[in-house]
Amino acid sequence: MKESLQELAQQLSGEFYFDTHAKHQMQLRAYATDASVYQEMPLAVAIPTNERDLQILIAFAQKHQITLIPRAAGTSLAGQVVGAGIVVDISKHFTQMIEVNVEEKWCRVQPGVIRDDLNSYLKGFGLMYGPETSTANRAMIGGMVGNNSCGLHSIVWGSARDHLIEAKVLLSDGSTAVFKERDWSEVDSMQGLEGKIYQDLFSLLNNNERQQLIRKQFPAKEVVRRNTGYALDALLDMQPFSANGAPFNLCKLLAGSEGTLGFITELKLNLLPLPPKEIGVLIIHCSTLVESLYANIEVLKQGPMASELVDKMIMDFTIGHPEYQKNRFFIEGDPAALLMVEFMEESRVALDEKLNSTIAALQQNKLGYAYPVLYNADTKFAWDVRKAGLGLLRNLKGDAQPVNLIEDCAVSTNDLPHYIEELQVLLAKHGVKASYYAHAGAGELHVEPIINLKSEEGVKQFRTILEETAALVKKYNGSLSGEHGDGRLRGEFIPAMVGDEVYGLFKQVKNIFDPGGIFNKGKITDTPPMDAHFRMQVNRAATPTKTIFDFSEDDGILRLAEKCSGSGDCRKSEISGGLMCPSFMATRSEKNTTRARANILRQFLSNPHDLQPYNHEEIKEAMDLCLSCKGCKIECPSSVDITKMKAEFLQHYYDANGTPFRSKLVGNFAAQMKLAAVFRPIYNFIFGTPALRKIANRLVGFHPDRTMPLLGNVQLHAWHEKRKVKQDRKVYFFCDEFTNFLDSSIGQKAILLLEKLGYEVAIPEHLESGRSYLSKGLLRKAAAIANQNIQYLSPLVSKEVPIVGIEPSALLTLRDEYKDLASPENKSAAIHLAKHTFTIEEFFAKEIAAGNIKAEAFTEMPKQIALHGHCYQKVLSSQNHSVAMLSLPKNYSVDIIPSGCCGMAGSFGYEKEHYAISQKVGELVLFPAVRKMAGEKVIAAAGTSCRHQIKDGTDVVALHPVEVLYEALVL
């Protein structure tokens, strides 16, 4: 087979991974999971660039009887894209928005187009694609059609099936078919496999007894979410089987078929007008879960756009979360459940009428105890909490975790309270707790039982609970799958839901389209056992690994890696915005996602037979393009902190293989700069002369085109020692290694600015920050520095006299990593130091709010400023502090550039093998924005690396916020 795969690789124009080389093995491991509980190593991974590649893959699959597993964003919850075949990833190259017809309200796209990116593009035409999922900022249209995705507005905007007009599909013989509305007269004359499919389907369905059987066995019509098996009921609703039905269209069957019938290459989608601009979300606080479901029945009478549930378990996980804590301001008291009900109207008056009438109806029926309303932009806070449900649940401590099992069952909304009451009894019988959230308005709650799949008892519970729930759903004539699909999770129970005869029809449908089983075999029909190929292994205790970082808050480094649910929040594009994950945004490669890195690390750390679980090239390859931006620390709902795990991994990898020269060089930055300062003129001459700089760069492994920062005219520490300025108020200044040697002029302005505003500035004794050691994974040296600095600084700082700094990457190390590097005896001191450590922007914002710094000290001349925030500010602080600081002068206005990471990331952007990616990250948002604004606005950036990246990438000099404010002084 290896020789055949090698031949296949040579025929393809796209990427193909299959052998045992570390880079290839890393790719296979990255695709071994999705967002489900399953894991199975694929035979190979193909990333095709065009339809010809797909046809070659289909021919190969037919010849060798291998299945092709189509994969888009890989956020499927039922294991749809996990298997032992060839995973075919269309997310990287099949991303074109081909055509928009505004008059007829449709568009034509390739399957790898992201739903939210599509709507961002369509907004300019006054149109939108309605179906959505909680993963809409990374979910792709092909995957949405494959699963017949619905989303929170499905009660008005419908499902993917409702909006699929045409589909261009490659069939199992490699031929191309276009599924669209067809008259049966033209079908009769069709040739080839496409014609045979129509003819065989007609023979299958043109039978009264079968039609009656299908209609009887399928979910009740009141159940709007119905994704169990193949949509034969939808075919019967069309001509010629229903005289008054719509023209026959195989798209109805294709949607929800999970890639088992053909390979989609192009889609024509129905579009909707943009919704009304006035939006209000009524948040009904209920004392019990069932009460919220009766409230749901009541609010549906009012015609809402959405009605979504969030239970107490999810709400509790937002408490203290670095991102979602601030989103829970609307929660009053301690509700057992929130029902989030959205209305949209053309005017605020009409919107308030609808909201008030809904509240009145609820109060009349004694449903709910509080009814806060969020309007327009503020509604995002509620929806962010709701959409983060699955990821937030992964923060649960211990091996018992929420599992996707019965999360997709749908019944009629009138039956929902009774169904949930019985389900609660069922789960209680097994001693299992669960979380309940999502689509109450559509009769589908995502119920996540808490089960330990590492135990034999948990595995038994997993099967038994699905068996018993399936019987309960059948009792209410519901659907076992509402929108997440059957996959390999629920396929085994389809016969129990529709009967053996209808299940036999499903198998015939599969055979009509795909007799060789080359398309996603083992999904929907003929699935493997639902309790086979779990991610977690039963009774398999991993080898304990001693770490330098303290991972106790996460129950260890392995548990932190296991927290990755596979939800794929790290796969959003720069169009959706945010910080995580810059290397994925630049490359669109799965291997560069936070998810892939966490899963690959987990796979090795969970092997009890591996005595050196960190010593693997595959992990090194996976971590290579991680910029350590920390975005995953807040933007991943599960807070899977890859930056921390990467640094830990590197230290252990170096222990086994030696530390590279360049890593030592970068780590020892402060010592290098101290030496260079002795020969400052020579250093600046070499690195200020392009030809000499390029030679020097090559010698140490830096890219020749990357400029190097030059040494300041004076070291800040030496300059400050000569100053004796006494003031009533005092502040300590952290003289980090970057400010001391490279940005000393900015440090001088920061100190002068503080002094002129009435602060005595003291630089206490301390070492460098340790940031450069952390960036290269030299944790033991970083820990030694951290513990020494904790002892130096913690006794000094207080609420009255904090410590501030101007370089975010260095200063925020005191707040973040020091707590996890502190020795046990220094732990409480580290927490104290973190509490009283502030960026200069935070300090100014706090003092402005307290009235200690006033606008009168600054010019009234107008100035426009465009601000790029450092990654660590976005994660560990807030850009709002920078805005408050820079907006202090009366006529200064500040716009935040919607950029993620700048791409420099310490030494990353200097390194020869990373330079191109670094520049590509910069070009995503930051560079174009700077070029556009530079002539009109001052560009501000706090990070020394950020300013350097902006200069190299755009030839624009960015200023530190301190410099901007210092120039504005009139004192």
C-alpha cells in the first residue's frame, strides 16, 4: 500500500501525508480527532487544490477499496470526520465565493467558505445566509450542508437543507453531477451514474407501502429538527410523490448525508435580506430548568427570532473565566436556567412593545423572576456565553467530563418539558449529572452527561444512556439527531428509531450512490460500535511527568491538553477577528491550530509506556509555528493554554536533545545586550549597515532581510540613578531588559511623564524579566529569575505603591508566569506581586478614573490615533486601558486597529524559517490598516516587537502610547 500511496502523492497537485516521517505523522495525528469523543488514525491526509485532485482520489479509492473522509472545519460532534481512510481536507483551497446574484438572492460558493466570512462579504449586498451554528466563525458551508446545520435562529431562518438550491457533486465513479430542481421527464433521459441514481431512487420510493412506512416511522412533523438517517421524508414531500410539492431536488437528500453520497465541490445557496437593525435579547431568569421550558412555550407564541437556554452549570463556568467573567454582568441572583429570547424589529418602539408584551405574558403565567434586556451590540455578550457552552464545560475538574452523546435529540417544543423531566429521572437513575443548553425554541436541548470515559463503568454508562434515551425520544416521536448528525455515534441506533425496514432503505440509498463504500464509510449506515475508538483509553494511567510550571490548577499538563473539546474556535479567520490562532490564520492548515497542538501533545502524554513523552519530533513540528501569543488562554472557551504547554515541552525536549545555539542566544538576551552595550558604537554600526547586518543575521540563524533594533544612547537604569525627584505619590518602575537597552528613550519619557504628573518614580533592585528565556522554553533559568524577582519586589509593592512598566511582554510576566514558576515558599508572594503589577496604560487608566491625572495637563490640539494592542495586553489586560490613556487629551481620538498578533512575537519573526509566516501574519490585518491610516493618524503600539514589525512591514514608525502622551504635555 505504501508504494501505491507514493504514486498517488506524485499525481496530486495538493499536499498528501501518509508515511512515518515526523512531519507526516504529525499531520495524521492532527486529523485523528474532531470535536467528538472519537480518535482513529487515518491512513493518509489529502489537502486537494482542485477538482482534478478529488477525481484522482476517487479513482484511487475505488481501485483500492479505501474510503474518503471529507473534512471541512472538523467541528463535527458525532465523529463524522474520524476514520481509518483518507481524510480529504477542503478547508484550505476550496474557499472561493464564486458569484452573487443580488436580484434573485442567491450565491455560489465552494464548500470551504466559512459561514461568517460569507456573511461579512454578503453584507455589502444587503444579504445574508441564514443557517448558522455556534461555530459559525469557523464552520464551513460544505460541513454545514453535510450535517444540515441549523443554529440558534433556525425557528425563522431554517436549516441548510432549506437554503440549498443546487450542488455540484463528484459521484463515486468520478463523474460530475449537478443536483437541482429536476423534472422527471428529463431524468428519464439521463445517462451514466447520475441517471441511474434518479431511476433507482424512483423505483425505491414509488411504492405506497414504503411511502406510508417512511411517513409513519419518521419523526412527527412538529419536530422541525430531524436529521436521523437519510431525509427520505423530504423526498416524499416533493413531486412526483407529492402532487402539490416542490419540484424534485436531490439537494434535500444531500443535506444531512454527512459526505456519504458524493463529494461536494460547489454550492448554490438561497439568501435572505439582512434582519432588522433593532435587536433585543430578553433574558428570562428561572428557578428551575423545567420552568424555563414552560417559559419557552409561552415566548414562542410571541414570534421570537430565537429562544435559547443556558443552565446553571454553564453559567458557573463563566465565573472567574478570563474572557467570559465580564460577559455575565446581566445575570441576576443565582438562576437555575436562563432563557435567552431574541426579537428583531425595524424600530425601538416596536421592539419594546414586543418585549414588554412577552414579559407581561410571562409574569401573568408566573414564569421567571427577572427579565433584563440587552439591546443591539450588547446582545453579543449573552450570545457569546451561550455559544461557548461546550467549551466552557470542558473546564470541569477531573476525568468525568461532559460528553457528546444525547446532545442532539429533538422533540416538539410542547413535549420538551415532559421529555426533559423524564430524561432527568433517567440520568439520575445512573447517578449521572448533565448540563442542558441551546435550542429550546426548536425543541432541541444539548444535554451533556458528565461521564468518565477512562473507566469501564463510564463506557457502560455511555452506551446504556444512549440506548435508553433513544427509546425515550422514540416515545415522543422525536429525532435522535436534530442537527449534529448520526456519524459513528448514533448510527448504531437508527434502526431503533425508524425500524429495520426503513433502515434497510437507508442502506439501499447508500448503495445506489456509493456501491463501493468509498465516501465516508461507517457513518449513518454500517457504523462501527458506538463505544469503539475513544480518545480516552480505559484504565490507562499515563506516566506522571514532573513539570517546571505549576499545572495544579488544571490537574496537570495532560489534563490541560485534554480540555481541548475540538470545537475549533482556533480555526476562525482574520475576517472574524480575534487573536487565536495567528499561524492558522496565515496558513489555513489544521496542523497549526491550537486544537492540533493540544491533541498531539495529549496523544503522547497519555501513553503510559512512553518514559520520555516529550521527546518526539511530531510535538516539535506541531509547536513550531506557535507564536506564543497566549490568545488561546482567553479565546479558547476551555482555556487550553498552548503557550504554557509549548514552553514546558521545549524545556523537556532540550533536556533530551540539547539546547540549540540560537535558543541559548535569544534566551540570554539581557546578557548579550549588556555585553553589546560595552561596544555600542560597533554594535550599532554592524546592525545599522544592511550588508553587515545580513551577514550577522545569517550567522545566528536570523533572516537576512530582518532589521535589528539598535542600542539606545544610554541605558535607562544608569540614566535614572542620577535622578532625585521627590513627590507626594510614589510608583515603582520595572526596568525590563528591552526598555533598559533598546527603548531607553521611551523609558525616559515614561519616567519624565510620571514625574511631571506628580509621581516619584523609583527603580527597585531586580533582575531581567525572564521573558526571553520563557519564549525559548528555558524554564529553569526563567524560574530562577522569577523567584529572585519575587523576593526583590513582593515586599515593596502595595495598593498605594504598585509597580508599573512599559513593555507588556516583560511586565505582564510578573502577573502571569511568575505565579506558576514560583517555588512553594514564594507562591503567596508571587500572587501579591501579580496583584500590584500594572502596565503603564492600566496605571494611567486607574489614576485618571480616580481623578489623580487630569486632562488640563495636556494639549487641546486635535490628534487622531490608531492603536495596535500587544497580544499580552489583549489576553492579560485590556486595550481599553490604552484607549483611556490616549483619550485623556480633550481632542485626542483613538481607534483600535482590529488586528490580532502582529507576527513578530519576540524572536519568532527574526528566525529565518519563520520570517515569511511572520510577514504573512502581519499582512492579515495590521500592515494594510497601518498603510491606510499612516498619513492621517499616529500609529501607537506598546510592544517593542510590534513597533519593530510595523517598521519592517510598512516603513511606518509607530510610537509607544507613553511617547504620544509625553508629546501632549503642556506642563
